[in-house]
Amino acid sequence: MIQFQAINETLTRRGAATLSWLRGWGSLIWFAYSALVHALSPATYNSATRSVIQKQIYFTAWQILPGYTLFAALLSFVIIQIVVSTARDFGLSDFALETVIRVLVLEILPLVTALFVALRSSAAINTEVALMNVHNEIKALEDLGVDAMQLEFIPRVIGGTLSVLALSTVSGLMALILAYVVVYGAHPWNFPAYTLVVSKIFDLGILLGLGFKVVLFGMAVTVIPISEGLRAPSKLFFVPIAVLRGMVRLFFVLMLIEVASLALKYI
Amino acid sequence: MERAPVRAPLIKNLEFKVGLLMVLTGIIALAFLIYVLHARGAFEDSQALVLTADNADGVSIGMPVTFSGFPIGQVRRMTLTDEGQVRLTVDVPEKNLRWLRSTSVFTLEKPLVGGAKIRAYTANLQDPALVPDAEIPLHTGDTSQEIPVIVAKVRAILENVQAMTQSGSSIDQTLTHVSTITGRMSGPYGLMEGVLGDGEKARKLVDTIDHANTVLKSVNGISLRVDGMLGKTEQRLFAEGGAMDEVQQSLAQINVLLREAQGSLKKADAILGNAEAISADVKGATTDIGTLRAEVDDSLNKVNHLINDINRIWPFKGEGELTLP
């Protein structure tokens, strides 16, 4: 009888944990959906939200722009050198440029940008929202008739997404220029050959896919921390747990998006 | 527990900085989009041509078509017809059309390492221009497909070579024979030894010829002596009778002697005949032997003459002719 009870308790705990896990994903998807709906409605954009968006972009993108650009350039340069010299050793120089652009511009740089922003801003957003939840600030705002979703969260999602877009674009351009210089040297003569390779890689599908992927990355790095912060119980000691859960879930989602994008492109 | 409200520090030129970043991002994205459209020939008139092939292994959309190593066009579309033929639609920008003529040949080459390549060859750039949407066969030169055939052929050749070079083969035997013959030719009797088989036989032939020469010399000597003797006999014949018997006897002896000479000459002649037959195609040797024979003939004629003389002088006419068989 005691054994039966133990099994029953174990199953109940497992079931509760699974349900909570599923509820977490459910609320995340629901939050993402409502964020998207809000972001697309013009009513969201007023002077108050605009100011929050600007600050979010300033802290997420502008502040780290020089450092991140430098880092992206260094990473790109090293990877380009490795790929180009290896390809030359195997007599496959023709494919070096294409490989480099595909690897860097389409895959590595957007992912690294998302991870960079995740480490820097997502953790901060997650903590802030969890603390707001603990201090009942959200409820207080609602009592005052202010929609916290519209004033606090949606601007962060928009600002974060735009930041990831901007950083990805700048680092991608850097990689494209570096790839040209490393492969062809700093002369303009080989631009037609470069153009040919670019035309071979980027078609409408790839461009749309790249844009969509970067937007998804940008949304993930803001939506997941906010959603996890909101879900945290109103106890101060739950804040670190909420941040940890948010970061793990964010990492998982980023990888999932990347794998899905690779699978769609190459399988 | 109340939290002190977090005041964001006042940021200088916040709007300008964020605006700059956003505009920059927008410009980069737009410029790249335009660049990609330009790269894909969106702002350039191009002409399509259709390449038909049985197999389009290794061909991909966007693959360049090269002329003299320079890309002049790209594969835009690949379709499979109901007949199982592959149709590759290639876009060639207007400015590159001058490299392609109606007589241009297109090949699909698949190297062992690396991707396939479509190459265009134009023999004469003055030929009439390519018709729009022209259908041109694509020749496939697949190295890897030809390798098994080449290997099979090479193997057959190697087997033949092996059969030719192994010991006991016809070529080996022939070479051994040639080696034997040339080995003999390098012996003291040269070509004759090579033809006759060994040095011993050649030596015999040469000995025989020498012998014949010696015999002829002695016959010459004998005939001289006979001449002298005839003079004496005549003297004695006309001077005094009684010596006739002696003379007759000595003449009979001479006759015997000459018959013996004839016999030995016949033998020599037979050997020479054989030698001539053996070395029929060896011109030099034949000429030598011919000369020899002529000499022998000459000698025999002389002897005949001698005997005729004797017969003329001698009233007891006997059988005195010597002929060479």
C-alpha cells in the first residue's frame, strides 16, 4: 500500500512538472503571439513606447556596436582565412568564397549576434521583469490603467529585435567585405567574379529566410526572458531560478531556430 | 519591500544615435538587396538558351557557364521532359552574347575532384549569332565513366605484352634465334657461319674452296710438266723409235691423273653447288662463290684444252673431255 502511494506521488510530481513545463511553453507562445500582434498594430507606437524602444536599442545595439563589430570582424577574418587556405590546399578555391559567405553571413554571424545580445541584454531583461513581478509593479501599473504589456514589454521586444537586425546587418556587411579582400585582395578588378558568387548564393528564398531567421532570433532574445520573468512566483528567491530557466530556454530556442533554418536550406 | 525606481541615465543625442543606427541598417539592407538583384541580372537584358542532355548529374541552379574560363551565363532552370531528356535553361546577359554563335559547342565536364562545369566553345566568332531560345545539345564528357573502359583496354594490352614477353613466346623465340644467328655471324667465318649454322661447316666450305684452288694449282703444274714432256716425247718420237711405249705409258698415267683430278673437281663442284643453294639470298657470298666457280670453270677449260691438244697430237684418241657437271 505504501509502495503504491509512493508510485502515485512520483507520478503526480512528474505529471505536475510536465504540465508546468508545457504551461511554460504555452505561455511563451501566447506571449510571443500577442507581442507580434501588438508590434504590428500602429496603436502601439506612441511617444512613450518610442522612447522605451530607443533606449532598448541604445543599450542593446549602440553601446556594443564598436566592440561587437571588431569581434565579428576578427571572427570572420579567422574563419575566412581557415576556409580559404584549406580550400586552396585541396584545390577547391572555386568554392572557398561561396562556403565562407554561406557559413558566415547566413549562419554564424546571426547566431553569434543573437547569443551576444542574449548574454548581455536578455539576462538583464529577465531579471528586471522578474523583480517587477516580485514587487507587484505590473499589478500597480494595471491598477493605474496602464497596460504593462504595451508600455513595458512590447517596446523591449521591438527594440531587441531591431537591435539584433542592426548588429547582424553590420557584421554581415563586414564579413562580405573581408571575404572579398581575403579571397581577391584589395583590388576592385575581381568584383564581377564576386558578384557572380553572390548571385549564386542569394536568391529570394535565401534572403527572405535570412531576414525571417534574424527577426526570430531578435524576438527570441526578448520574448523568452520577459515571459519567464512574468511566470516567476512573487518571491525574491525565485528570481535567479527564473533567470536561469529563461536563459536555458532561450539557448534551446536559438539552437532550434538555427537547426531548422539549416535543415530547410540544405536538406 | 519597495524598490527604488530605476532612472535611466540621460543619454546624449539618444534619438540621433538610434536613428543613425536604424537608417544605416536600412541602407545596408536595401543596398545589399539591390546588389543581389543586380548580381542576378534583374537590371540587365538577358537571352535564354536551352541545353538538352541525357544526364544532368552535377548540374545545379546558378551554375556558371564558362567561355575560355570566364563565366558568361548561369543555369536558371532545370526540367525533365516526358522523354526523359534534361533541359537546362541558361541565361546569358546581352553583353556576353557575342561569345556565343550558332556553331558554339557546349560541354558538361565532370572532373574526378570538384564540381561539374559547363563550358562553351566557339570556333569562329564570325559565325551567325545565336537564335533566342535555341536548343543546343550539351555534350557530356564524363571522365569517371570512361575509366572502367580504359582500364579494361589497358588490361588487355598488358596481357598481350605479358604473353609476348614471357619465356617460350614467339617473340622470345624469334629473338633467341636472332641472337644465335648474330652470335654466329660474329664468329671468324662471319655471314657464312650465320647462314650455314656453325663454324665447323663454314670452315669446311672454306677448306674445300682452298683445296680446290690447291688442286687447280697442281693441275696447272702438271700441265706445264706435260707440256715439257710432250716436247721431249715429240723429239723422241720423231728422233728415234723405241721410246714410244714409255711415252704411251706415261700418257696413260697422265690420263689417270687427270681423271682423278676430274673426280675431285666434281666433288668440289657439288659442294660449291650446295653452298650456292644454301646462300642463294646472300648476295655477297654468292658472288664470291660465282667467281670461284668461274675460276674453276676456267681451269677446267684449260685442262680440256690441254687434253684436246694431247689428243690432237696423240693419234690414239681416247676419251679426253672433262666437263663440269
